[in-house]
Amino acid sequence: MNQLLGPGVVLTEVLCASYVLLLHQPQKAYFPLRFLCSIAVCYLSLILWLIPGNEFSNMMKYFTIYLLVFLSILACMKFTATDALYWWLAGMIMQHATYSITFLCSRLISSLFYSLPFLILLNIIVCLFEYFFIERKLRGNYNFKKNYRQTLLVTIAILGTTVVLNSSKDIFSNGNDPALTIITSIYSLICCVFAMMTLMGNFQKNRLENELVIVEQLWNNEQKQFEASKQNVEMLNMYCHDLKHLLTMMKERNSTDEFIGEVTNALSVFDAMKTTGNHALDVILTEKSLICKQKEIKLTCMADGKQLAFMQTTDLYSIFGNLLNNSIEAALKVTNPEKRIIALIVDKANGFVRIHIENFFCGKIQYMDGMPQTSKPNSEYHGYGLKSIKYMLDHYHGNISFEVMDDIFCVNIIIPIP
């Protein structure tokens, strides 16, 4: 049974390395049953090592168990063959890196050669590394659309070369050249690092491309919403003007003062036109002022809209619309009515337009890559407002930063004036 120890360790490492990466990936129905059956098939394949063979046949046996692990992923997870191949390659790379580290350490310290405590400790460290530095950043179901063939070919070539070299090193050295083993292990480890960087770079690229598509869709929707809001605000102010003219006529004809006062007060809610010197900003602030009035939120504004004349109308609507929407959502969660306040400042300083907005909030703000994360459920469908703002600011070489002071959340934006 000793001949099963090496292949059994390799199989266990491949399975652990692969399925740690798949912890939060979409699973097929009856996943536990599928998982147990596929794992059982993988371990049953170890009986192949009971059949005598040479180095070449042993290499084929290893490729057999690698293939069974791939089929296990395909059978258990809601993946296409391409997606399954990506994740399988990632698991294989991590396993092979572990294998290279094991052999490197065993040549440096002979007592570590196939030491069970050392193998367990090393694999725990690798799995924890996978979880905290890879898996948590790659949660979500990604569909690979571009450059996946090139990435696959490069990764397979790198991994295949290192596997063949490691498997055949004992043939060339007859087990008597520890220097060759050390060099080969170091080379394999370096190749694994580069192969993993290639895979993860493609993951990141696809994620960013997907987010960019969503942001562009949001921007297009905001363009349409701005035109609708502009028409609504202009219509409201037209009605207000006509009704106020009617009230003036009624007052001249000695209508009831109480009735006139009540109607005038009611109309003041709609007569919320802001004048900042920028028509687009006026429309946005008027619309949001009406929402704040309805939701009993106090919106204070000191804005020099003329400083924003160089920006496109739709970009202004996207930036200020998202900023005010986020502030309104945060203010609604504040239980103290006196703290339901939003303050907006737009001014010029040292050749830059400065946009500052602050509001009270409750709870805790989590950050990822320097951006506050949404507190809404189904975060994959939310949290793109600030990303949309950053996307717009990049066109103007602007910068956005965030600050928390006790229970006040502040957003600061600076944009160079052309």
C-alpha cells in the first residue's frame, strides 16, 4: 500500500486546492451527493498504482486523476467546460506550487520528506492563503468572453511543462542529484506564480469589463432619466407660475385669505427651483429637493454651478444624482429626525472645482479597494453608484475620497478646471 501514499497525497492536495477556490461558486442540484460520488471515483482511481508500470505509465496515471478532478468540478458546479477548466487550472497550479515547496524543503531538510505533520501544516497554510487572498476576491460567477483561449493555452503550456519536468526529474538524475531537484522545484514554483498571475489577471480583467458594461448601462439610463426629470421640473414650475398668477387674481377679487394661504403653502412644496448658475445642476437639485421635502430630510446647498460649465450635462446628472441618492438613502436610516440633514457645497479652490457632500449615517461602513461597499442585499446588483461616479471623474482627471467623522460621512471630489 506504500505505492498509494504519494498519489493519494497529490490527489488530496488537488481536491483541497480546487474546492477551496469554489466555496462560493454556484453549485448544481444535489451538490453533496454529486461531490461525494465524484470524490469516491477519484480515490478509487488510486488502484491504478497497484498495477506495475514504468515512469511513463505513472505519469499517465497522474494525468488520469487530474482529469477526474476536472470532471468532478464539471459535475458538481454550475460551470461551462471553459469555466470549469479555469478553476481546475487554478487548483492545479496551487497544488503544484505546494508540491514544489514540499520537495524543495525536503531537499533542504531531509527529515521533512513525506513528513505527515509537515504536509498537513503546509496544505493548511496554502488553503488559508487561497481563501483570504484569492477566493474572497473572486466570488461571483464570471463568464469568460475575451482572450480566454490565449490565457488557457499559456497556462496549460506553463503548467504542463512544469508537471512533466517534475515527473521526469528522477529519471534524469536517477535520484542521485539533489541539485537538479532543487533547481527544478524552484523553476516550477516560479512558473506556478506566473501561471497563477496570468489566470487571476484574466479573472480581474473580465470582472472589470463586466462592471464597466453595468456602469455604462447606468450612465445611459441616467441620460434618459435626466431628460425626463428636466421636463417634469419645467412642467412643475410652469404650473406653479400659472397657479400663483391665478391666486393673485383671486386675492384681488377678495377671496378668503385663509384659503389663499393654504393653497400658497401647498404650492411652495413644488416651487423648489434651485438657481446655481448651471441649468443641469438646477434640475438635479430641484428634483432631489422635492424628494427630501417629501421624506422630511433637510437639504442645504451652497453651490456655484458656473464652475461646472466645462462638464457635460449627463455627467453632472450622473455624479450629483448618485451622490444625493446615496445621501438620501443613508439619511432615511437615521432615527433622529434632527440628524436627517444633507449638506452640499460646490465651489472653486486653487484651479479646482471642489464638491463636498456630507450626511449623518448609522451602522458601519465597509471598504474594498478604497471604495465604500453597499449595505444592500444582493450586492452584485448594487453598489455601482460610486463606481459610476469614479468612471465619470476619470474623464475629467478628477479624484474622489471619503471621510468618516463620528457619525458623519463625507465625500470629497476635486476636478481640475480646464
